[in-house]
Amino acid sequence: MIKESDWKKFKKIKELALERFCAAALSDFEEAIRKDDVSNHARYLCLYKLVEDADKRLGMLFDGHSGSKAPLQLALIRSAGLVEDHELEGMSDELLKSTEPR
């Protein structure tokens, strides 16, 4: 469980990280669709794989929203590079240390 002040900050960070994740995934999807040097079927298969992989990562990073899951999610979000250091300002040192990317 995390402190209430950390929880409030985490909710905002999680929203930002989700938007960043989705923007990056959509960019990858668009790039796959625009490939004109391969067949339509190859583009479709590539897109399918990208969507499938992104969906698995999205679930791992963002599914579930509880105080008990927040530290693990924050650690994963930080490891994925989906949060800027300045956005973590105001969070407790204890939470930041325990979720620091390795």
C-alpha cells in the first residue's frame, strides 16, 4: 500500500504514461501499415503481431488500479521510460527508491 499523497500523484502519472504508451503503439502501427515494399498480407501479419504485443504490454503495465499494485506498476512504467523524472517530483523518497529502474 502507498501513501495517499503518492496515490494521487501516481494516478496522474499512470494517465500520462498510458497516453504515451498508446501514442507510441499507434505510431508503430501506422509505420507497419505504410510499408509499401511488402505485400498487404505481410503488412497485415506485421500489424497483427504489433497489436498483440502492445496489448500484452499494455495489460502488464496498466491493468488493475489499486494501491497495492501501484508500486509494481510505477516500477514498470519507469522501466519502460514512460514517465519523466520531473513528473515524479513530490512523491515520497521511499516509493521512488523502491520503484527505481535497475
